[in-house]
Amino acid sequence: MGIYDGLNQAGLWKLLVLVQIIVIFIFIVIIKHLYKQAYTDPLTGLYSRRYFYKKMSELKPNTQVSLILLDIDCFKDINDTYGHLVGDKVLNQFADILTNNTRANDIICRWGGEEFAIILFRTNAMEVMDITKRIKSAIENYDFSCGNINCRITASIGIVSAKIEKGLEVEQLIKAADKALYKAKEKKNCIIMGMEYM
């Protein structure tokens, strides 16, 4: 075997290694894209309900966690009066308010339609109430706009705070927050604290 054959084999190996690196990189990009599609709401860019359940299922015993469920009051009226494009813009701006008034490690999800959920780790009832009041105030004082259309909205909010223990199922926590939200929606523009498991 001549010197040129050795150089060609070395070049071929380098090319094969380079091709493998490129293929691995492409797979990583595709997997990240699929992960994002599976766990992200396409309209708001927030996490999806699927991601919410994934994170809730990962909670370990003795973890202090709080949930906030929010529902935009009379959202159907916005769609009926101004159209769905304006409704979509309101949902996007609402998502921005939630993002700007929570902490970096809080998980904000679009629960469905005009409902949103926030998971707050290591947050007790008093802390979650303070955060929720800040969010409520930011919503009430925000001028939602799309082109030349401006509107004000409010939200009904249910919250619950608990320490995850063996006897406490995640579903119980969600049910308690959902019941609190349902009571808040009866009154509109208010915060209702659900059952506390301590």
C-alpha cells in the first residue's frame, strides 16, 4: 500500500466522522423541534397542557407546590365583538402578562381556550396569593390592543397551595384549584383560594 492510499483512507475516515457528526446534529435538531411541538402551545408560545401534566407527575414527596388557574372573563364577547384575530392577540398579550409577572422557574401553561395554569414550586399560600394579586392587577390595568381596537379585560382566578405527600394525588390538587376557579368564575374578576393541604 502506497503513501497515497494511506492518505486517502485517513481522508475517508475523517469524512465518515464528519458525516456522522452532521447526522447526529440533524437528529438533535429534529428531536428538539418535535419536543417543542409536543409541549408548546402554538398560539401563545407557552407550555401546553400536556407539559403541565408531565411536570406535575414529576413532583416528589414533600415538595411545596402551588397552582394558579386563570380564566379570562367574558372572552367569548371579545371574539364575537371584534373577531378571532383580536381574540388571538388578547390571548398573546395575556400570556405576556403572565410571563412578566411570574418567576423564571414558574411554569406557565395554556390550559385550553382562554384558560391558563401556573405551577409555582416551593411557594406557600401567602406567597402564591401575593403573586396572584400582582397578576390580577397587571391584567386589570393593561390596555389590550390590536390595530385600532383597544379593550380592557379581567380574569377569574382559582389557587391552591399544598405539600405533596403520599396520600395526596396530583389530581386532587388540580381538582381543588379547578373548584376554586369555578367559584371565582361565578363572581368574575376575583381570586378564590381553594383547599389547602399542609
